[in-house]
Amino acid sequence: MSNHPADRRCPGPLPIEARSRREFLKAAGCGFGLLGLADLLARDAGSATPSNPLTPRAGHFPARAKRCIFLFMTGGPSQMDLFDPKPLLNRLDGQPLPPSFGKIHSQFLESDPLCLGSHRRWGKYGQSGIDMSDLVPHMHPLADEIALIRSCYAESVIHAPAMYQMNTGRTMMGFPSLGSWVTYGLGSECDDLPAFVVMTQPQGTPEGGAPCWGAGFLPAHHQGTLFRNGPAPIVNLKPPAEMTPDRRRGMLDLLKSMNEQDLDPADTELSARIATYELAFRMQSAAPDAVDLSREPESTRRLYGLDDPRTAEFGTRCLLARRLVERGVRFVQLYSGGGPVAWQWDAHDDIDANHEKMCGATDKPVAALLTDLRRTGLLDETLVVWGGEFGRTPVRQGGGRGRDHNATGFTMWMAGGGAKGGTVVGTTDEAGVRAIEDAAHVNDIHATILHLMGLDHKQLTFLHSGRDERLTNVGGRVLKKLLA
């Protein structure tokens, strides 16, 4: 007889009447064990199931980053006052911009605007000699950690459409966000916390609102979960004393059975709501520890600026982001800016006063996040992204010291997770009007983020209305100069 496994024959099963009660129960018990084994093997293999679409799964190729933290500076940080110095503007201050730079496409500029020089002090930092201004002093020692992209560009100079594009790849609302695509492609590493968490500032949400972290046409399980501001980012973590775990479990089981009576398999919103109730139940045991910052040593709290009223709020969210990613949360997005214009990076009146306030609140916490991720060993597998929906103009608005919106050339940076620290990708022209070398469209930025997380942006698709949709639409290229 052949020894090849395919040629081996197993004896047929005994007739049921020939089996004893003990043999029958033993065989049934093995069957239940195999059901459990099948679930564990499916989880290890990364295959999602209808009951859990967030089952972790492998990407298209080995990932450099397992998770991502996106620090979104709402309103449009000024590239020529932060990371992209333009000495020409100081020489042309108060003069018309030379026609050779072309027309500036912005929102509020009057005709023939005058150039606006920068009051900032500049220096070259790190072995890489990256230019940074005095607005971000805490980032100076971390110059060799970041990969600076000076040649970003987008389509819209209006806040909400530009936010939609930076988050979803499109200027219209209703498309899946970056965080949703990431969890759709990779699932979640954590059963007891949301896969995609969003944190906004107390003054209000960004102008684009919830569509910036929505799931669009993807299954609703992949939408972002908005944490509240203040000491209790997750409400009702501690149920009333009379609500025992058994009573809570019974209530959820009843609610689930009622919801499932008329559940259409295509109704992802209802199935997502059922899953959310289950997640909330599990979070009551896991989340209190995750959001309890009192467990952090005082040195860490000072590092993030929790002892300073200027930095305490954003520092709290940055520290919470670190605690979430170390527990397996796949995608965390923090917004700086929202609500009234005075609390955004939207410096139409006075660029210096605005950015001194916004950088004063964020620079130390952002630097602390990178430092903390590095010392805890998480930075190599955590991608940190910093940027807004667009940049600012090189000319003054309304004759004052403010800058209008500019989408044709602005700066973002990435750190950790396979990004090549100490690198500068792309350039803008001498006035900072538009990208002229290695121009990086929003689609390119998204393609690069997905690539670092092990996902091919061309293969990560979802069939919607007869079309294989993807985050990068029909564009996108990986910024290879940024890769370590």
C-alpha cells in the first residue's frame, strides 16, 4: 500500500446501533472541541467571519506598521512658518508677488495681494539638518525621527471638502475614511476596545464633522468611535451597582435576539449596532484600565505636559493614544482645532498669534508621543502622521499679517512604522506657492500610509454600485523616498 497521505484509508464509522452511550458522548465532545479549534485557527489565519468582520487578518505583504496615529491639525498649518522656510518672502515682504509664480488659488484673497514674510527664527536640526522654526522647539531634538513631505497638494481650498479629501480621498462626504479602510483591510488586534478611535478637542468638532471618520459604503463596523473630552472619554464604563454583569448579559442577549429577528444580512448598520452593544459590554472590564491615566508615572505625565494648562488637554489625548495603540487599537486620530476659528490653525488675521497658541498647545505633547513610543519600543511598529487639510499662502490677507488657504503646496510629516527618519521629500517653489519637485497628492499620501501598514492601495477594494472602489480612487503612488 502507498504511504502517500492521500492514499491512506480510514475505517468507516461504526453503525449507530453498535455505539455505546459513552462512545457517543465522547465523539460529540470531540466535535465541540473542533468547533472551538476551528474558530481559533480562523482567527490566526486572519479570515473574517460574518459574526466578527473585525477579525484580525494579514495584509497583502508584511507590514512595517501595525497601527497608526494620525495627528490632524484642523484649519491648515502654515508650512513657511513651521517646516519650509522661504527667505525670498522676507525680501519681498510688503511687495506684490512676482507674476512668475502664477496665480494663487485661494478662498478669500483680493487681487494683487502683497507678500508676507515670516517672523520666525529658523535652524537646522539633527544629523539630517532638517529646517524647523522656533514654533516647534520640542520637535528640534526629534528631527532625525521624522520624514518631512514638503510637496503635498490637494484640490480644495475650502475646509470641509479639503478635510473630506484628506480623510477619505474625495472632496465629497459619504466615502469611507482612511481609518475605516485600514480596519476593513486588517481588522482589529483588540476585542475589548474599538478598532478605530477618534478624539476631538473640547471647543468643538472639525468643520467636516463625522463624515471625516465615517465608514461610507463600507460595512458600518468600520466607522470611527468618537471618544468624549474630559476625564471620562467613554461614558457609563461603570454601570450602576444594581446592574450586575449577569443582569447586563441577560439584557443584551434579549436585545440581540429581538434585533436579529428581522436582521437582513445586508443591513450592516443594524449588525454593527448589535456588535457595538457587545463591545460596550466587554469594554466595561478592559477600558477603565486603558483610559486611567493616573496609572502613569509622574515623569510621563510631565513629559506630555499634563502639568501645564496650555498642553494638558492635547497632552492627555496624546498619552491616551499611546495607551490605546499599545493595547491593539488599530487606528487613532487626534484633532487639534475645531469649533470657533480662534481654536483652529486657520490664521486669517495674525499668523504669529494663531500659531504661537496652537503650537504652544501641541508641540510638547506631539514630541512626547514620539519620545514615549520610541522608549517603549512601539514606534517601530506605529506610524505617526502629522498634517492638516492644506497649508497657507505666502501673501498676506486683507493687508494684515494673516495668511489664506493654500492647497497647491503644503507640508506633512510621518514618523515610525517604516518611515525614513531624517528625510525630506519634495520641494515647493521659492515663495511656497506650489509643489515643484516630487509632488505628493493626497492619494499618494494615502497609498504610502497603506503600504507601510502592509496594504496595496490598488488591491484594497470594495464593490459598490457595480464599481470596485478604493481609497485612492484611480490615482495614488507610494512615496518610495519616504520608506526606510
